[in-house]
Amino acid sequence: MARNKEEQNISDVLKAFVKKNKLEKGLNKVNVKEVWNAQMGPAIAKYTDEIQLNEKTLYVSLSSSVLREELSYGKSKIITMINNELGEELVDKLVLR
């Protein structure tokens, strides 16, 4: 069965829907949380209390002050890793609290 020109890829339809309804920010916030947990692993995810993306700043609340101190040394690497996984530059700054 041949595709006619009116048929679209479901991915394209979803992207258009998201853009039309201005849902990108909400989806980006969900994606950042998923990427943080996946990239940082279960050990760090266990100590992660809250993750918020506000503008281009990622706020991460950690329940361990020792872990917060250790992660603070690799902030730029974490930002690069998250942006690479997301496929776009969503995070410019990381605040660990």
C-alpha cells in the first residue's frame, strides 16, 4: 500500500502538537529528571530529593552533604553529560543544594 502525501510520521505529528500547544518546557523538565537518574545511576538517584529546571539552571536537592560536595567538583562534566543525552543545550548552570 503506497503512502499518500497527507500521511505523516507519528513522531512529526507529536512534535507539531507539542510545539503548537507550547508543551516543550514541561517535557524538558520531565526529560531532565529522567536523564539525571539514568546518567547518575541508582546510588546517586537514591540521595536525590528534588530536581527542577528553571530557565537554563538545573537545581538538584541532595540528602547527602558529602555527595553534594563530591558532585560539586564535576559540575561542568555533569552539565555536558546531561545536555549530550538530551541532544540540546537545556542546562547552562547546575546548583546542588
